[in-house]
Amino acid sequence: MSEPFASCTVGGGAARAVVAPTHAERLCEGHFPGDPLVPGALLAGLMADVGTRLLAAEHAVPPVLAEIVQCAFLAPVRPSDPIVVEARGAALEVEAEVLAGGTRAAHAILRFRDAA
């Protein structure tokens, strides 16, 4: 699969990624034809991806997702929305959110473990 993000910056204990519009469209293929929505599981996956990139800056081997401690979907996300994923954290716990068109659409607390 191609790179999901048009850009991703990591630094100062935070990461921010902009989802590529073509990737957002692919995420919705077959999901509510005529009224496409990005599925919640895929939003959680985007948050985990950005969390991994954030923690990779602190670890020799990037950690892997161990647990979704909490996840809430707050607003629908359409592929036409500008989609931004932000994450902050340290050690092996990350708080992440999805912003769609400037609205907080999803929030999660993610726990990672060292890759072994």
C-alpha cells in the first residue's frame, strides 16, 4: 500500500500527519456508496500509525501497538474532508486524535510495546 500521509512531522514529543486525499478516498471504497465515510477501524489505524512514528523517534526499533486503551468516534469523517492526525506522548503511551475539516472527529489512548 502507498504512503497514507501527504506529510508527517515529528518532534518535541508530538507528531502531526496530513492524510493524502487519494488515500482517504481508497479507505472509503465500498463503504456506504453514494455517502462515503471513513470507517472507524481505519481511523484507529491512522492514529496507531502516527503513534508508531512518534515513538520510533525515541526507540532504536519502532514499538508495536499492544492495546487500544480507549477510543471514541465523535464526528463522521468523509474522504473530501482535510484529515489531520495528531499524537503526543512518551515512553509507550500515546494520546492521538483525528481532525476532519477542523473538527475533532476521533480520540484514542494507545499503548505500545517494544518490538521483540
